[in-house]
Amino acid sequence: MTTEGATDKGLADALAGEGIDLGDVMPEHERAFKDALGQLLRLAQAAGTVRPDVTVADVKTLMVGCQAMQRYGGDAAPERVLGVVREGLRP
């Protein structure tokens, strides 16, 4: 999703809530997204691959941040930054 969000500005903006609040406009889609993300997170935590204190809001925020990093470039190498994020999620 990070790579896709870097090319699909609408996706990145929607996830970030930039200019539109999906919870207001399409609450069922926002809820479905968070439910799916929550299910994946719970499975990863049960498997011991993600820290138990990480929340859905944390993951969504990290996704938005990684998409913004790819979208706006800068000096950061996307693969390296994503590696740092992945390591930070591990227990």
C-alpha cells in the first residue's frame, strides 16, 4: 500500500484524511478498512511478529507517513525507511 499510495495521491490523501474525512463521507468503508487492518494486526500479534502494544491507529499512521515519505521524496531511501518501520513493529 505504501508504494501504491505514492503513485495514487487520492489513496494517500484519503488515508490521511486530507481534504476529506472518510469516516463522515463513507463511514462503512472506513469501518471496513479499519476492521480488516485490525484483523491483520491481531493475527500478526498472535503470531508474535508484531509488538502487542501496536494499535490499528498506529499502523494507519505509519502507512500514511510512509506514503508521504515516498510521495514527497527527500533524501530518505524508501526501502531503508520501510525497513526501520518494520523493525520498529517487531516485538
